Amino acid sequence: MLVSLSTKNFEAKPDSNQLQNLTYQTVDIHPMLLLDKIMYGYCFQAHYDYTGEFKFQGHGAKTEHFIGSSVVAIDIDHCNSPMREFIEDFECMPTFAYETFSNAENDYCFRLVYCFDEEIRSKELYKEIYLSICKENNIEEYYDKHACDCYHYFNGSSLKADTIYNGKLYSIASFSFISDNNINANETFSEEENESTINNINANETFNQELIADYKKMGAKGVYEKYKTVYRLKDRSNLPKVSDDTPYIELGNDHYEIKRIWRKDENGHSHIIRLKNGMNRKFKLFYNLMIRRLIIPDLTLDELLYALAYEMLFFVDNTVDKITLSQLMSIAYNAFHADLNKFNYQRQRSSQVNYKYCIKYGMPKRKVAAQKGHITQSKCKENKKEVFFKFYDCNKTINENIEYISDMTGIEFKLSTVKRWKNEESLTRKYTKTDKPSTVEVLCTDNNNIKRNETFVEETIDEAKDLQRALNEGNSIPFNKFLSMSILMNDNNKKVANW
């Protein structure tokens, strides 16, 4: 596995000045040899595209050169239990673990290192796996929350420290966040019978035939692994360079990024949501390819098709109404030939917090972001409103729209806020006393359940009570009045029982 290993070792925890001048080199190393280097005080971190001896200097030194990480290291600091006792009941044992320089009696500090047979190539996926391991082992309250990003560096230790080694190599698909979705990452693609030719494209003349054959034989995972050093893959533009004293990085009109859908679980941890059937998967795949063309204007057709393997492997649930290879080829072909000048890119934000500023001044990102003030918050609300009505469907109820658009965009919307927006946009129907309907408009479903239409206007409470009193006294009333009263007396969100 490829890691960045320091060229100098330390007998004690290095200070900031030592780390600032520390150089690294990329090495292909076995986990056992990596542990050996660590115990001699060498530092390590992810794989970057530097050659020879290098050090991380300047803005974007890591984010713009990151290739992937074959290790996920979890720091456990200031624990009451020693390392061996702490991990003895783990469901998911680390490849190796070691006590750090900070370890002390009754104040135990150690690092759990999980090695992978494949590189984790995005910061979102790295964090997802990190949190999945913590959840699997029930250690969510112990881990260092500041060390769960893929750019983090890790100090070595000393020969006096205790170590544990079991040598197990993991794969990305080993963790529950993938298996919970019943995703078969090794699923191969084959042409289905009677499937029409892709926009009359002669695939033999258009796509790299070796790539197509690998798709059919190896599936998305195999294609992703085989070609990751061949084709370019980038989810966002390079960030503008700013000093460490600048709290915010202003993102210009030439900055583009692919947004993922995130949801928080019951413990407050964020997780990536895969695009499922009914969430406009094909449109989203096409949209992301267009963004990739904005990020790297000279992307080839084969690189777009390769990017779809990455999308299918990590961000799409393909268990229902499967997306076929022909459809993927069609998406790639159409995105490649589409006019970028006519593409409407939805900019999600105009700035972001400078992570280096947070480190230098010891401030959490949320606190720095909060200092942007009321103007930024108002702008954000306007953007949310614009995004909501872009996907708004008049044939759906408010709650259905909220659920659908939240899944599409990853943005949470409050019912009260959406109702206010609808009033502002005059999307609610208002009645006067003269044109107010005497009966309720209803919709009958196939199973005879009845629900109110969005144009529902309540009858007065007095009229409803009169109808109820007439029934109680055994008097007959017209069916339409009976139906109206039944709906009026039920809660707004409940369906009327079968008649």
C-alpha cells in the first residue's frame, strides 16, 4: 500500500517547528513494515501525487494533490482503559494498534490503524468509513473528532510502547454503510435484450473497447480500481490561495464542486445518502458529469464513463430498476457532447471557512462560519428557497415535496418555512365568503381511502357540529354533507376510513 512516510524520525512527540520543516516520501509498504517504522518514531499520512522527497507547503498542498488513503487511523485519547482492554470486545479489529507518545498511566492514549487493499479516494468516503468503524465498535464517544479527515498526519511512537498486530486487510465494502444498502459493488454490466442502441451511437467507434469489456467483466468496482491511475477524477475545483490569517475563502464564479447528500443519524453523525430509484439518478449522474467538465474542461469521453463507475460504486443504489451499461454510456456520451455554455450550474455557496485559519487560531469551523453574520444567513435562506422551488412539484403535497426535495438536494426544509414560501409565491388558493365551496373537494384512491385536496377549505365548526347533532338524533342527511362532516372532524393529516 502507498503512504507518505517522513524522512526523519523522532524520540518524542515533535513540536510545530519540527513538523513545519518535516519532509516525506511516497513508499509502497506492507502494514507490518509500516508498524515497524512507526515504532521507530516515523510519521505517516495519506498518498499524494508528489515525487521524490517533498514537504507540504502553501495553500492546497494537500487538498489539491491528494490521491487516496490506504489507512484509516483512529485516535483514542485520555481513555480510562488500557489499549488491549479497550479493543478486546471489538467487532472490527484494527490491522494494528499502538500506544502514542502521549500515553500515560490512567490516561491512556493510543491509535487504531485499519489498512485497506484499495485506496479511499475522496474525503467524504474516508469520513464515512471512519465513522462506520467507530459505530461498528461502539466507540463513538471516545474517538478524536478532529482527526477524522483524510488529510490528517499521524505521529510515530517509541519502541517502549505497546503494540498489537493482526495483519488483516479490509476492503471498502466491508463496512455497514455499503452493506446496509444491499449494494453489490462487484456487479457486472451486460446488455439487456431489446435495449435500443444508445442514441444511434456506434459504441465500437466511440468508446475504448477495453474499458467497455472491463465494465461487463469486472463491474464498477473493478473498473474503478484498474483505471484509477489512468483517468483523471476530481470532485471540485482548486481553492483560491489565501493566507492563514484569512478566515474565509471566497469562491469565485469559476469554482465548481459536486455536492453529495448527507443525513445525520440519531447520534448526530453525518452519513452519505446513496441515490435510490425515484431520486432522478440518471439526471444526477448527467449533472455531475457536466460539473466534472467544468472542473476539467478537456475530459475525454472515456474519462466521463470512468467517472460513472466511481459514482455507481460509492453514491448510487442500483438494487432496484438497475441502471445498465448502455444507459451509462448514453449518459456519458450526452454529457460529452452537451453545450457547456447552456449548462445551468447551481452554485451552492460563495465562500467557505479557511481550515488553516481555524488551526492557527484554535477556532472550530462552526464558530468561524457564524461570524459571517446575518447577511450570509439571509443569503443562504434565499438560496434554499430558490433550490426548493426549482424541484417543486404541484402534483405532490407539501410533505411529499419536502421529503422528495430533501432527498434530492441534501437540504432540510421546515414545514412552516415552506408554507410561508408558498404564501409569498402565491401558490396557495384563497377563497372569499361568496365563492367558498359548500363541500370539500376530495380525492378517492384505489383502496377507497379519501384524502383532502390541497385546495381544501374547512367548513365552520358550527356547521360541522350541526351535522353531527343531526346524526346523533337519528336524522338523515345528504351523503355529500355526511362526507364533508367526516373530513372536517378528522385531523388534517389523517385519511378517512373506508366506506
